[in-house]
Amino acid sequence: EVQLLESGGGLVQPGGSLRLSCAASGFTFSNYAMSWVRQAPGKGLEWLSAISNSGANTYYADSVKGRFTISRDNSRNTLYLQMNSLRAEDRALYYCAKDAKLLVLRVSLDIWGQGTMVTVSS
Amino acid sequence: QSVLTQPPSVSAAPGQKVTISCSGSSSNIGNNFVSWYQQLPGTAPKLLIYENNKRPSGIPDRFSGSKSGTSATLGITGLQTGDEADYYCGAWDSSLSAGVFGGGTKLTVL
């Protein structure tokens, strides 16, 4: 079964850091680009970041550029999101998602995890 | 405000057809593929349409997608109460070098 499982969310103080992980199974992880998407409570989807299948290329939304870093370990079938300088407005459910097309980055996301909640509060 | 513009809500009766629009620009919809997602309450989004009009396996043909210029449309026929959900369009934006979503449309099946 194709599956993504996020972990690493929790409560952090403003200005703090958190690293999210996304464990992939059931498909050849190294063949697909991956994205992080978040959803604040009661709000819409916000694309945050993507990484090519090899990890050579990364992309970010302006809202997180310079604060968040996406990476992947294809040997461990795991995607990461390092989040620094967290703000109250970063409070959201964070999803990792897999691109539908082999070897290309299109942000057509066919498999999603269940999400991990991040709360930023003192 | 979202880069892609969707109506906040649409409604229709069971069995009827509804369309949801998504408006963008040449840097996103105009020159890149559009995807559509369904998000049922309390669940992760689900891909309904990719590459403008293709359905992943398991998605019924009641769902269809089209694109013209800088706008895209999701169509749903034979509406069911189980279709009540939030629907999002998404695309790559070549100018931003980023993914973008619409603000979402809440579908009510009356």
C-alpha cells in the first residue's frame, strides 16, 4: 500500500524550531518529487515547498523562504521539513504529498499523509 | 489572497450538475497543468484531476476537468450528498517558481 506518514509536529515557542519527517512506503520514493502543504485551522491549503526526486532542486513559498528547508534521504525513503524562526501564524496541519508523475515536478499531488499538527505559542 | 481564484461556495441539488471555476494567469494556469482536489471534512485532500483533465484510477467519470486560457473548470455530474466537500484547484506558477492553490470552494448538495 502506498503510504506517507508524517511525524514531528507539536507545540513550540515563537522563534523556535521543529523538524518534520515524512516516511514513505509502497512506492519507489527516489522516483518522485515531493511537497509540503499546510492548512491552518478552518483555512484553505497553502503550498509550502517542493523537492525534486533527486533532491537537487528545491522550491519555496515566499511565506517560508529563508525559514524553512526541505530535504530528503532517498536511502531512508524519508522527506523532511526543517522549520526555524517559527511564528504564531505557522500554526497549521502540515501534510507531505507525492507528485503523481514519475521523475517530474508538477505539484499534482496524488498521495497525501494524514498530517502532523504544529502549534506555535508561548 | 490566493494566486488562483475560486468561488467560495457553490450548491446544487442531488443528481444535478455543478461546475467550479478557477481563474489564474499566464504564469500558472495559462502555461502549466491544473490539478483539482477534494477534501472531505476532517480528511486529507484527495486528487481528483491532474494534467487539466485526467482522472487518477478510482475516480469516477462524474468528475471532469477542463482548461481554457488562464481559467480551469471542475465539473461534477450526478451530484451525491457524499460529494459535499471543499474543492481546491492547484498549479505550478512559473514566475514564482512555486506551487499555488485556489482558496477553495465549499460544495453543498441541497
